[in-house]
Amino acid sequence: MLRRCLLLSALGLIALDAAAQNATPDAVAALVTRIEQAVLSGDRASFMTLAAQNQSDGAEVFWRQMSPAPDQLVIKERERRQLPDGSRQLVLEMLTVRSDEGRVSTWVARIRPAPNTEEAARWQLLDLVQRSAITGLYRLSLDTTRQFAVSRLRLVAPDLELAMNAGTAFLATVSDGATALVLLGRGTMTFTPPDDAERTQLRLFSGNIRLQEEFDSALLRVNPAQIAPIVASSTFTPTPVSASDVRRALRLFEETVGRTLALDLNDLSRDRWSLIPPPDDIVAEVRTNRFGTLTYARVQSQLEDVTFFDRTAAKSVSSYASPQKLAARGRFYSEDDAVEYDVESIDLEADIDPGRSWIEGRTSLTLVTRVPVMSLTLKLAEPLAVRSLESDEFGRLILLRIPGQDSVLVKLPATVGPNQRVTLRVAYGGRLLPQALEPSVSADPQPLSEQDGVAFTPEPRHIYSTRSYWYPQSPVLDHATARLRISVPSEYRVVASGRPTGTSEPDAAAVVGPGRQRARTSYHFEADRPVPYLACVVSRFELVSENSVDLGTGASLSLVVQANNRQVSKARAVTQQATSMLRFYTSLLGDAPYPSLALAVSESDIPGGHGPAYAALIDQTLPTSRLVWKNDPVNFPDYPSYMLAHELAHQWWGQAVNGKNYHERWISEGFAQYFAALYAEHERGADTFAGILRRMQRSAIEVSAQGPIALGHRLGHIRSDSRVLRAILYNKSAMVLHMLRRLIGDQAFFDGLRRFYGEFRFRKAGTDDFRQAMERASGRNLESFMEAWIFGSSIPRLKVSRSASPTELSLTFEQLGPVMPVPVTVTIVYTDGSNEDVIVPVTEARVSRVMPLRGTLRDVKIDDDHAALATFQR
Ligand SMILES: [Zn+2]
């Protein structure tokens, strides 16, 4: 069904091209021009002559919509089709501007050549029907004819105060009143985020947990209802206009007003169009002396409605829910709640030219609405131009881009109720650079060593995955089934998120793109189990092996290994390991979520990996690479297969199950990291495992104060130190899972994990869901454990005291800081060389334990296995 639709739309486009070419001079275009002229001149009589006799109903409706005559009208013909009865159907997109307010609408016109006329070229309207419209667009300009003196101004928003004792102000006004305000003069900005995690981020940014800064100018975007009382109050008094103030105000206005609440009207208008913020929303662009421009925004439609942004460094400092928002949405929330729909299935066809980083694609998304909707938001990388957007249900739709946000707004013709299926077909194309891998290690900025005269250049590999928005998609990760057909020049191969289902010569008519003269191969994939996002890697891969892996559960998994030429022998070794890892993870969780895995061994200057569903990529470094990698938190020199083990574990954690918002990313990275450690222990034994824990422990303790695990990808962001992310999100999370296991025991821990995985396979989960699964499995309340370790950033400090008699050892642990549940291993060493491990759960402020001795005591070691995230005073 989907394939037929794609084919039909391809035919439609061809018909359009042919029609456009035949008609020169274009009589249809002439009709459109006459409509435009009649509307602009307000000449109803001449407009009505364009309609066919007795066919003027549609024209009447159109005329009423266009009256009184707008100041500006732009009509673009988007589509032309020949209908069976000889008439033609046009899709027209229009911008009408009255004063500074714009309206974009789509109309479907049916036209035919006028009968009984000598002029064969004359066409007339049979019908004209509006399909959809977007209103509330404004061309904002600063009113430089009115200036105000400001005294004792105080503006407040959640956790923000802007105060100005004396200064000047200018306004930008629309029909409902002023919606933008420029302030000039000395003011003070105070920002006080509410909780420890956000205060810590603010301290990392500014040096203080409370920000109080002087500013010299600011631009505020607010709803007219909020500005009106301020302008009417005694803080604002009209004052003579000063030319130098006007210049300053204009400069600030022009520089900042297009940054937010903007829409790009494509070829309808090159002007800057803005939306008006809803009541109680506010965006403040504040120019401070010390930090340059800081942006505070309160946007109630967002799940984290308060954000604070460093414009100069392009860094997000704060993002959280205000108390009102928190009360409405709850503490544990799903990012899905902010999206109007759920993606059910994706059909993607793309032509990728790696040499020019060019993508030309067609994607169908089948969505199911969650709520009544009038418009849909999609993500698509800004460099990719949308060639066409249609839906099976509504035909061609209006699309507007949100500048700077990789976002596309799709207007539906009418409100669509909940639980309705909508299929969108998007054709798009452009130059999109492939993305770097995460974790990206801090590489030595110097060029590669050329001492021995040989410097290898890594074989290029082109990755398009999550965050690159290489196809139209939901703004959030969204499990969906998919079919992909990706064509590339024939010297390349493709690894993508789906089971390979074959290759073919691409259909030349199916994808229109430049650079098509070379031989191409199309790779086909099918993801019949839901995947959270689609990814693909294009490189000069060679096929290394194809195996069926017996998973030990009665099921098998097809493992295909590919590698760049220099990595082929390495890849052969990796095949065995991958097989063993897949079996091990399946034994822990009961099944493998995806029936096939394409493993690619590639090259890079820095180590890295990626684990999308159905695939894994491992970058090998070349001998000439020079890196500052040795001390990276996720470098485990005693266990070089760690990255492979981590990436394969992502099939279960991060793909089949992932976090329901960015605070829950530890469910992907921390779980994958812990599973990799478990595999290392399984393969190499306790010493290797202890070595891994030692490195994890050291790195996690060192930077733990920079934020809790629940901060997700924001860890390390402000200071651009991705090692902090890896030390906390990866390593600390893995150790937290290990400590949980030691507190509740292996049986309950692995039962709980299996239960959690089984319940949330192909869904999103949160810390609350994980806690419930583990509480059910262990019969214990784990609230204080989760609060301390996932939402807190402290590391417990334990004072240990001991006394021993010939038959007993008595130990006391005292928590010197806030109480955090932590299991500590006590190793009793006897004079005969034997030893005994006892795990002491230090779950309270003071815990004492008396242990019987079975020999002569030589030594007592505390945390010798490095399994406790704690520091000890002895
Ligand atoms: Zn990972």
C-alpha cells in the first residue's frame, strides 16, 4: 500500500513537470496572476469574470476571505494535476498581509479552458476551496516614534527578576498591543533556580548558585496582556525621542528579535515573521556586562518550562519545570506527553552521496494522534530542504520551518481528533554533514604524527543517526517499525537499523538527486520490531562473515560482520566475541530484542562506538593516532573489548528499552556500561572486574559533585568536558546498579532486571518504573537508595572504627555527611593466608557489625573490591 502511494506521488510530480513545460506562455499562471491583481485592487467585478458561469460559489467564499483588499498578496502554485474530465487541479499557497499581520493559506482550485473563446489560452475557475490556514503571524517592527522613561521597573517570572531604577524603553506593537519591549539603562538581573542540581549547574557557569548580574539592555517578548498594565503604570512615562537611543534600541531589536518565536515562510516572504507568545510566557534576551547575552525563557507548552541559556557560548545552563508545571505533569514524566502523536511505522527511501554529504530522501510516516491536533511538529535537519509534503488523508499541506531549530511545523486542514491515523509523505534533500560519535574523546589537537613518513588516514565512514535529523521524525525518540531503502554509489556498503532484506539497482525515477551518473546499489532493510530511531552508516565496508548465532533460548540471531579493508582481520576476531556477548546478555534477560545484528568495524582517530537497533559500529584507532585517551573514564586498558560489549548491550538498553526523557538516559548508558562489566567478569574473571570497578570508582568520585546521574546529557555540558558525562552517566550509573545488586542480592537483582526489561521492551521507562520492578523483586523499599544515587550528587564519607578479640571482629561505620545507602565489602585476612568477604549494608547514619573470626586475624581490608562509591576515613 505504502509503495503504491510513493509511486503515485512520483507520477504526480512527473505530470506536473510536463504540464509546466508545455504551457509557454503559461495560461494557467496567467490566471493566477489575474486572481492576484483582482484581489489587490479590490475589484470584485473583474475577479468574478474569472469564474466559469454558474460556478461562482467557491469564488464568492474566496472573495469574502480576501476582503477588504490586503496590503500584500503572494500566491505560489505548488501543484498542478490533469483531471480525467480535462480540467486541472491547482494547489495554491497564499500569504495575505494586512498591516503587519500575515495569514498563510492553502487553496485547491479546479480550472478549465474557457469555452467559446478565441483565446485558447484563457482559463477560468470552476471551484476554489480553502484547505488550511495559519494565522497570528506578525512582522514585528520597533516603534521608533514613541520613547518612554522608565523608573523603578520590576519584572518577574518564575525564579527571575529584572529590575531597572531608571532607563528608557521602546515597544513593538501589533493590533492587540505591545508584544516586544526594548529596555535601555542600568538594570539588575537575578536568577535563582530552585534545586541543588540546577544550582550546581549555575555555579559551574557563573561561580555562584544564585546569579545576580548588571545589564545595560534587554529585549522582552511577552503577550500584549502582560505589557499593557506596565505601560499604563507610573513606571512608564512618554518622553521625547532621542536619535541615539533609537539607534541603540534598533540595533538590539534587529539582532535579537528573530532568535525566538520565528517562522520561516520560505518563498512566500523573505521577511521576518514572528508568533505572539501566549499569556504568561516570556522570553528575555538580557545583555549583561560579564556574560554577554543571557536568555531566560518561560514557555508553558514545554515539559521543562523554565530555561536559561548562554547565548554567547550557545550553552544551555538551566532547564527545569516550574512549581506549576511540576504540579501539572508530575515528577516522573514522559517526553511523549509534549508530542501530539505517536509514530507507528516509517518507510524511508534515501539516496546518499557520501562524497558530497548529500542526501535526497522520501519518507512516509504513519502517525497516530494522541490528542486533538491542528498542527504537527516534525524534526528535520535545517540544511535539508523540503521538496514536498503530502498526506494520504489531506493532500498537500502547509509547512513552515522554525529557524535555527531543525523543526518543521505542519498545518492540518482541520482539527484531527485523537487516535486518528495520519500518513505524511515528505520528500527532502540537501547537504547534511555526517555526525561524530558519542562518546567523543578529547583528542590531541595536533596533526597526526608523520615521524616515520607514514601517516594513515582513517577510511571515512558517514554516520547519520539520532541527533542528526537526517529524515523527518518525531521530536522525541519514538519506537516504530520501519522499512529502509538506502542507495549509495556501488563502491560503498550500508549498515542500517533493520534486518538486511536484499539489494537492488535503485529505481532511477524514484529518487531525484544530483550525482546520479555513477553506478549505485540500493540496500534494503526491515525493522519489524520497533526501533526508537533510524540510523545508517555508509563506508567502503567488506563483508567479513555471516553467521547464525544460537542464543541458547531456542531462538537464533543473524550476525553479519563488515569492516573497512585494514580492519578485516580484527573483525574476524571480533565476530567470536560478539557471538559470546550476545549469548551472555540473552541468558541474563531471557531474549534478544532484535533478530539480526550488523556489526561494522571502522576506523577513526579516536576510539568510539555506536549501538543503534539491529546494528553496532566500533571504531578502531590507527597506529598513528595521537590521543589523550589513556585517562578517559571509559578507557579500560585491561579489557580492550569493553566498547564492543557496551555497544552490543545497547540492543537491550537504549534501543529495546530507553529512558522516557533525558533525565533517564542512565537506563541506556549506565545499564549498557554495567552489562559490559558483567560480560568482562564472565569472560575474564573477578580480577578484571575489580580492575574495571577501580577505574569506574575513581572517575565517578572525582567528578560526582558536578551533578546527579539524572542530569543526563547535561553533565559536563557547561564546561565542555565530556569526561564528566562518561564518569557520571556511564560509570557512576553502572556502579549504582552494582551497589543495588549487592544490597538486594543476585536473585532479586536479576529477577527484577528481567521483569523490568520484559515489561518495557519496545517502550520507554523511567527511574520510577525501574524502582518499582526492583521493589517487587526484592520486597524492599528502595526510595532512599534511588533518591540518593540517581537524584543526588553526594558521595558518602564513612568513618570506620574497629576492635577485635581473638574470636570476634567488631566494625562501626559512621556516615559523616548526608546518609546514603552503600554496601561495603569487608575483607577479613587470616594469618594462614585465607580470607573472607562480608558485605555490610551501611544504610543508616551508624552501622555496627560483629563478625565471628575463624582464625587468627592478620588484617582487615575495607572496600578492597572497589565496589562502594564512598570515601573512607580509618
Ligand atoms: Zn553507549
